[in-house]
Amino acid sequence: MIYLIPVGGLCNRIRAIDSAISLCDRYGRDLSIIWLNDSSLNCNFHDIFTLTYKGKTQIEIININGYQFLPRQRVIRLPRLGIKVLKTRIEAYISNAFFANVYASSEHLKHKLRMREIDQLFYQKIEPVLSSVLKNMHSPLMLESCYRLCDTDEHSYTYLQPVSDIEEKIKAKVEAFHHTIGLHIRRTDNQRSIQVSTDEKIVRSLEVTLQQEPDSTFFLCSDSEATKQRLIELFGDKIITNEVASYDRNKSGAIKDAVLDLYCLSRTEKIYGSFFSSFSQVAADLGHIEKITIR
């Protein structure tokens, strides 16, 4: 059995879960997903997703109010949670801190590599570790990750689908798409994105696109209302958006809005994405479409 704790925001969790299912398929393990409701994502799994996986791996979802276990909103050190909640002694535990240390590199800090290139280096580094543990240990293993843990394949990002009410909203919005390019602008706490994918570069990218393809429209997702309004003022009805009631990840409604935005973004023709943004990357992977980083 593998116990996965996907941590971080929406797309961090999606990619961690999707890759864990692939690993379990590969190594013949069952999977328990421990879904913590916390300040990074305060919404139950089944309020936003349906699990559509049909393979041999047995998968269960365990929703937990993270605030019961996360003093000061910090992830507690496991495997204490395994004993307290799962009534299982965890023999091996690989933390998100370990994965974060592996992922960190001078190359991406200097903006020399693109996110997908960094991911490939990451997979190469962690594959021997995960392979050794999964091949040689048959006792329960707990993984805590905000990262994807193996490369994508033809089945990737097919295991989770939005719940029916969100899917209906996605279909209704997508009907309005016509030569629509996705545009994701990450702001707030992502300093790398703010520094590299500047507003000026974004505006210029849209201007060039419209000069070359005047019929283009843009479906815009952003965590900055000010950025949204500026682009609407500049480009008018070329900009398509969803109504967002809140950007507070501590509210379930905001998480549902984020799922709606993500899957609408994935159904555009291609994506102009923010630098070092998992949201841009996961949307492109979901839709099997090109992602062009604005930089």
C-alpha cells in the first residue's frame, strides 16, 4: 500500500495524484490518497473531482480536516498521521521536503531551463530512489509531495474528472470559444512568474498574436483581478473570462472556480502560460496542447 499526501494548491495535488496512480500501476501497489483540507486548498476531494480510474490498483480517498493535524497551518511530520488516522504503522516515509531539495537546482533559479526540462531532470533523480523502495519494500509507504513523481504517458491526466455540475459549466463556457488561445497569468505569491512573465510581455504577446491572427480570442485565467481588468480594458471582447467570486484558497467556492478555470484553459487551442507555474503546465497536459511560456 502507498499512502499519498498531495500537498499545496490544486495543480500540485492533481499532478502528485496522477503520478502516484501511475507508480502504483507500475509496481502493483494499492493507493490511499490522504486529502487534507487546509489553507492551501480547503475543499473536499469529492466536491470537485470524480475518480474515473478503471485499472487494477485499488484506490481510496480519505478526506481529512487538515487543521486537526496541522498546527499553525504547517504540514505535520509524518508518519504520525498514519497511526492516528489510518491505524497503520508506516514503515517508510518520503517527505515533500526531500522532493523539494531534489527539485531545487541552480539552473532553474537562473532561468536557464524551462519547467518541463527541470521536471525531466527531477524524474531522473528520484526514479532510482522510488524504484528501490517500491521494489524492495512491501510494507506501507507514505509519500508526501506537491510534485509529479514520474513522467507522463498516454494515460496521464485521465484519472480525475470534474464533478458533473462543474463539467456542465466547462462545456457551456467552451461553446463560446472560437480560435481561442488560453492565457494564464500567475501573480500574488509567485515571484518568479511576476519577474519573468511581466504584464508588458503579456500585452506584447497578445498584440503580436492579433496582428498575425486577427480572429483570435483569449480565455484568461489569473489570480489577480487587477491584471484581468487591465487586459479587458486593452483588448475588450477579445478577452473571455469566468466570473470568480473569490481567490481565497481557504474557501471551497474559490477552489471550484479554480477547477472550472483550469479545465476551460485545457480546452483552448494552445496556452500562453506564466513562468514556473504548475497551473499553466497542468492545463496544457490535461488538454494535450502546446504551452508557450511568456518570458
